[in-house]
Amino acid sequence: MNVEADGLFGAPPITVVVGEEVHPSLLKALGLLGLGRNRVVKVPLDSQGRMRPEAIPFVTSPALVCTQVGNVNTGACDPVGDICERTRTSGVWVHVDGAFGLWAAASPSLAYLTDGVEQADSWATDAHKWLNVPYDSNTARLRESEA
Ligand SMILES: *Cc1c(COP(=O)(O)O)cnc(C)c1O
């Protein structure tokens, strides 16, 4: 399908899975992309505010699981490695919203909070939070350059 030429008409619906405390900007982005802010499946969290991998419903491709590392209010980091293992066989794309917490990977005492993030398909992070640079300094990375 050539989205630029033909638009999204006729495209298969994409299931989007998020945690119950998804950052509002992620929902905004889904709306801008045409994936729909309200069409998400919300996964319940554990007592620490992390997405519960076993509570993710069985979804098949095309699907996108948006994990969060971490929650800007609580610091909670989803267990991305466990989530990747649970969804890998079904060909689901796993994204890490690491706007706030992905920088923990650079800290020897906090890196355990990001265990498994290397198994994801894409990562976004902000430099304007922990790195304290001007607003709107963001990066996005994809595992496959073609994507
Ligand atoms: C801050 C934050 C965002 C939004 O990023 P901005 O670039 O500041 O708009 C998204 N997700 C999480 C988890 C955040 O903490």
C-alpha cells in the first residue's frame, strides 16, 4: 500500500495497546496520525503503576504496543522485555515512550529500570527533561532503517 499516494483508505485497522496511565501526548499523536485517540486498548497496571504483561490481550499484526519508560508523575517503568516476549510471536510492533525515563539506561544505579528496552522496535525520548536542554528537543529511533 502506498499511503502517500492513496491515503489510509482501505488500510487494515491497527490495534493500539497502551497502559492505563498513558501520557496524554501519546494519545494526541495517535489522533494526528489517524490511528484514533479512543481506539486504544488500555492495559491494567500493577501496584507499582507498570503495565501488566499478562493482562495484554492477544493481538495479531498489524498491532502496536506502546510501552512507557517511565511515567512522568510516578517514575513507573513498564517491563518492556517481558512485554516484547509476550507479543513477539504475533508480529506486534513494540514502541517505547521513553520521553521521561529512557535516560535511566545511562545511570548504572537506575539502568535496571530499562531492562529489555533493546528488544523493542522503536524508541522516543526527550532531551528537554533530564538533559535540561530547550523544549522540543526529542529523538526517535527505529530498529529497522526501512521503517
Ligand atoms: C513528557 C512526556 C511526553 C511528551 O513529550 P513532549 O516532547 O514534552 O511533548 C510523552 N511521554 C512521556 C512519558 C512524557 O513524560
